Amino acid sequence: MKIDSKAKVRDIAGEKVVIMQGRLGADLTRIIQLNGSSVWLLEQLADRDFEVADVVGLLTSRYDVDEQIATTDAAKWVEQLRENKIVIG
């Protein structure tokens, strides 16, 4: 999978968000607020293919978390990206 090139992190009123534009003629714009970990992960994974295992590796290399917890968190994070159409593939 890959981060959709239309998903750009923006700083709005001091908060990091991703704004996903809807189609013309329909109000489908979504604003997704991100925490610091999500922003960092999106930056690390931008412009490359990745799998959940890559997210796990990033989490365990940056945070003091065991692999089992990182795997659970990574799977949830990727699922949220899919639900919000931030990833393709």
C-alpha cells in the first residue's frame, strides 16, 4: 500500500490535520486530526510502498514498545488510514 499523494499534512490553528478533498459537486471533504506519532509515520512512509510490518519496525525503532503492542497499534493505524482513504493499494 502507499499513502495517497492527495493526503497532505497541514497545520491549522496549531493542529496537524490531513484534508481529503471530496468530488466536485458533492460535499465529501474530510478533515482528519493527527497526533504526533501519526504525523511522524506519514512522513516516514511518504512516497514509498509499505506494509503493516514496516509500520511495526518504525514504531519499535522510535518508541519503547514491544513488538506485540506495536503490531496491534500498527494494524489499527493502517485500518484507520484505509477507512479514511488515505492509503491506496
